[in-house]
Amino acid sequence: MSQACIRCRKQKRKCDKLFPVCSLCKRLNKSCSYPVIDAESPHPISVPELSDLTSLNIRYTLEAQVSSVVGDGPQLQEAIAVYFQTVHVWLPVVAEITFYSRLWKFRTQSAPSEFSVLILCMFLVCAMPVDGAVSAETRSLYVLVKGFVATLEAMGTNSLDMLQARLLLTVFEVGHAIYPAAYISAGTNVRAAIVLGASAASSEDLHERFLGPGKAEEARRTWWGIVITDR
């Protein structure tokens, strides 16, 4: 999204272009809309400056996206509860108790960028179709999250949070028949898991790699989920 929203343009403010509501419109509790662009007319897509792609900036941006897309406080809690009541029942890869303890810290202090991506993917995979199709808002969120996953990957980030986020993203793609993206993502997940060590066969190797039985069990279940989606 290369243009500022209509309200920011009128007030001649710099728009942070957060989806689906920018920070100014959210603070004013106003609707956020953008100028209509003729789809037939080509226009450049804004590309971030390389100097802006720092770990701190990306982490801050992702935290702001979670706040804008999912919500804060009760809204965030409700969205996560929906995930654990639905998707988690048949794909138990994220440890619920551990996740909630980390979520509390996320609301009071900074968390790794990939944890924010995981939250966005948990919200995304719970999105319901509208009239049998993926809504424009959900599709935009999907493209946004894919971009953040690619950005973190390009910066060398590969963690269990990232692996679980990738898996949920692939489940969304498979569930909504988004091909060939689903096919490509499934194969990429396998390789990311192997690099991380989540594909280790023995419990001893998993415990050593993930420093404890809890994380090791999450890694094992995540690997099973990746194998299932790949098949």
C-alpha cells in the first residue's frame, strides 16, 4: 500500500498504513479508507528502505500489526481463545499453557518478532470464508503475513515460533486451495524444520536441541504437522 489513508492525507500527516486501520484512525476511533486507485493504471508499490529493516523496527512493526489486526487486551485474548478451541483441537502443535504465559509477557514487554508472526498466523487460520470465498481483508492479511515471514527468513530467523507460524500459514493455504503457494510452503517447511533440528528422531536429540521436554514435545508435534501437510 503506497498511499496514505484519506484522513492522514487531509491532515497532512505521515500515515503508518497499518492494516486494517492506521494508528491515527484507530486512536480517533474513525473509519480508515484509502484513495481509490484505477486498477488499470500502473502505480509503484512502496519498498522499505534497507536502513529501516532493523530487528528493532521489524519487531515494533509486527507488534503494531498485532495490535491493529487482532486487537489489544480482551480482543487479543478472545482471538487466541478461538484458536485453541478450534484449530488446536485437531492440530495441537502450540503448547497452550506456555503460550498464554508468553502472551502475558507480550502485552507487558517486547517479544521476539516471530512470536508476533505466530499470533497473526493463529488469527489468520481462524478466519472464516465469506460467501464461500476468502474475503478481501483476509487475503490482504495473508499477503501481509507472507511478506513478514519472507522478511524474517531473509534476515536469518529460524525458530520454533517461526516453524509453527509457517505451518499454520500452510494450513490456511491448503484449506483455501491457494496453490501453488501451499505446495511450495509445505516443502519449505520440511527444510526449515530439518535445519532447526525439529525432525530429530530421538527424544534425547530433541531435548538437547530445544532445551527441555516441553519445547521438545512442541517441536515433535510441529514436525508431525509439517509431515502431514506435506503429504
